[in-house]
Amino acid sequence: MLQIYTSYRCGVCSNEFILLSEEMDKMRKERYITCPYCNSKKVQKIKVTDNLKECMNERVYKRIGGAIKQITY
């Protein structure tokens, strides 16, 4: 199956975010990924999967103002 989603974790703030694998493949090699929460370059790739629920089942998410946000404990 085609792996669509890639899950990343920030090394500084420990938040997770999910990006599309296709967009990351199209990105030029000299570019880098930063955390959308704290702009840190210390990002680790966690999981690549074709199901979005598999990426999201390890963390707690809540709908706030129409957007899904990660809740940290």
C-alpha cells in the first residue's frame, strides 16, 4: 500500500505533527523540516503509514474552534 502520512516529533517541545509524504518527497534536498509549534530543527521521524488514525492514536487530540489540536499532559 502507498504510505501517505508521515508522523514527526519535536525534540524540544515533544509535540507531534503529521505531514503528507508526497509533499516531503517533492521538497528540495537543501530544505529542512521545523516544528510548527516552536520552530526547532530537532525533528525526529516516528512513523510512516497510509492511515491517519494510526498516526493519531498515540496522542490525545481535541477539537478547538473547528481545528484539531494536540493536548499535552
